[in-house]
Amino acid sequence: MHLTELDALYAFVVAGAITAVLTPLTMRFAKAVGAVDTPRERGLAQRPVPLLGGLAIFAGTLTPALIWLPTSESTVTPATGVAPDKTTLRRRHARHARPHAAVHHRLLHHAARHLGAHHAATHAAVPPQGVVHWYGVFLAGALITVVGALDDRFDLHPLVKFAGQIVAAVTAVHFGVDVKDIAVPFVGLLHFPSAGGAITVVALVAMMNVVNFSDGVDGLAAGVAAIIAIALAIIAISLYEGHHLQSPAPAVFAALIAGGSLGFLVHNFPPARSFMGDCGANLLGLLMGCLAVEATVKTEVVISFVAPLILLTVPFLDTTFVVLKRLKYRRPIYAPDSEHFHHRMARIGFTPRRTIAYLYAWTLMLAGLALALRFVPYSDHHGHFHLGWSLLLVGLGLVVLAASVYLVYLLEILKFRRLDFWRLRLLRPHASEAEIQRDVARHLETGEIDAVVIEPPEQPRGPVPSPDVAISKPPESRARI
């Protein structure tokens, strides 16, 4: 089947529709088997909510994958067996203008075919380098979905969940989702052919935990995943049209992830009627990790390394600060707590909708910066920069950086004594300086944030006069609220 960019749109719509339709069925199934999240101290749920929404996401993403994604996709050249770079692609398009080059290429192709046959006979169980088998990606997704579903129902030990994540990541790598080199800005191409598989496994496991850790408030994980996947779909289409990808399959893959996330968000937007649970969070983390590898990292353009880092800033910052704090206070990394971004926002008085609005906006700004790096013509890719476009890009970067610093300060992730003093002074104008200093010292020591409580104005204690008649209220009605 010959894929086009329009197939990404079809996959997006189908994935969203199927996920939205199947989520109510998973809600009934979750209630029947007892996989229900109940209100608890560190959670933000106000009432029992069924889990296992990840089952609907898996079905919603698998269906369009079976329709549009190829069984396997090669990103290697027949002659060399390595990922094609710009020079190779330019030569490929110029063959018809140079007959002698075409003859030379055919000779190399025949030699490579015989060598490839020998390699396939001796290494039949291992996919060739540069080939991704999409069915293997969804096999890995099925494995982690099952592990997550069991955890949603039976609350598995963290080590069992971790083992399941490793097995799923190894499965994905075995079927071709691995990185052999990375194009690092100002450094060049870094090769690690032997360690690439292990590095990819670590990255995929980290991605699963990042998404799982951030799934703590209604609509957050699904919405952020949708924004990131849409941005990567646009970048993948651009890379395909620029001949850095041989197929739009990564764009289709990104689109079905975005569609599945938005389809589930229909039922997960606050107040949520369904939670994706560990099965959904781990599945989205695995799929997005595979997407980052296939859509950008495997290419040799500069954006390939930078774009995923920019797009994943919010969930990675959230997880990094939480893990560092657990290490600081010598708590297990896997031990739950209430120090994530959404917990901090809840403590300073944000509603769930306001919380996700801030985090959505932050992620959208980062996505805009990643897209600008791809589409703004700030360089000719030969070391020459265009001043006007470069200044525009720097300006966008400064705006995103300023917004990120503001949110970091708002959430008291980085604490500064003087800034904290003025923040508390604004929140509590009637407090004495000694009280403010004491609270500042406590904040710096413990990292705890006080909830912001806005008290209603005091009602007058005496009778309220009227222009015509003074009406007296009984004493019990004048009690303070």
C-alpha cells in the first residue's frame, strides 16, 4: 500500500472515533472487575472513577495501524545498509540524468543483494538494521497494556511493573526501534552501533515512567500526548517531503497516537468519567518513545535530536524534579508523593481545568518552538545564518524560556528567599514580617507550598440599615462564615 500524507489524517480520525466509542465499554468492564480509582490522600480524584481507559486507546490506535501502516518499513539503502543521508538521496534522484552512475548502482545493488541473502540466512531472527516492523511495535504495546491493566486491578509490585516495561521496550527494539547514531547540534553525528539497542531500551522505559508519573490530574496525560504527537506528525511529514524519511509511515503513526489520545480525552477531560490507568499511561509512553525514534531521531537533520527534547520538556521536568526530591529526602524513587506539577498547582488554589490549561499552554508554546526550528529558514544548513529569521527564532525561544521560568517560579520548584518573601507578602498583606520570614524559612527547608485560601469579606455584625426600615436579624444569622 502506497502511503500519502492524507493517510495520516484518516488514521487520526479513525483512531479518535474508535477510542471515543470504546471508552464507555472499558468503563463498564473496569467497574465489573473492580478496577476503579477511589479518592485518596495524594490523588486529585473527588469520586470513584473507572480505570482501564488504556484498553480503548490501544484498540483505537491498533485499528488504523492495521489499515494504513505497512508491515515493515526500511530506512536503509540497498547498497550500503545504512540510513540514507542527504547526499545519498540527492544521488538517488539524479540517477536518471547519469546513466553510468545508474549502471554502477545496479552492480552494487546485485553485490549487496547476495551479501544480504547471506546475512539473512545467518541472522534470520534479527530484523535488519534500519528496518522497523510496525506489528512488533504494537506487540510491545500489547505487552505493556496487559501489565498496566493487571496493575490497575491488582496493584502490582513496582519491580514487577518495571520488569514489564523492560520486556516491552526490548520487544520494540528487537523489531527495529533502535538508534544507531544521533545528530547533535554543533557536535555532529554520534555513532554507537553496539550500545544503540541498550540506550533505546533505557529511553523507552524512561518515557513510559515519565508519562505514567504525569498522569495525575484529569485530562493531563492525554492532552499533552496529543499535542506532542500532532507536532511530531507535522515534523515527520516535513521530513518525508524533504526526503529525510522514505515513507510517511512515521507521520501516520504519530497521527493515530494523537487521535487515540484526543478520543480518550472526550471522556477524560475534567471532571473525568474514565481514567486511562497504568495501562494507558505506559502504552502512550511506549508509543511516543517509538514515535520520537522513528519520526525524527533516526534522521540526520539537526531537528531530529532537538525536537523531541523540546516537546517533552514539561513531562520530563515534572519527573526530574520529583525524582530529585525523592532522592534528596532518601525516599524510594517509585514511592508515590504529591510533589508533581499538578499537585503543586492544586495546593496554590488551581482547579483541575486551570491546571491543565496552564500545562497545555506551556506544552503548546514548546511545540510551537519545535515547529519553528523546523520551518523557519534561519539557516541554509551549510553554516550560514539569515539574520532576520535567526532573530525571530531567538525571540520565540526567549518568550518560551520566560514563560517556563515564570511557571517554575510559580510552582516554587526553584526557591529563592527574596522572591518567596515578596510572593508571600502579596498573598498575605496583613501578616507581620516575622511571620513571613518564618514561612519563607519553612518553605526553603521543606519545599512545601501552602494552599491559597481566599476568605470572603467579613459581614457586618450589627443590623444592616435600610433606606426605609432598619431590619434586625436574629443573633445566630450573624455568625462568621
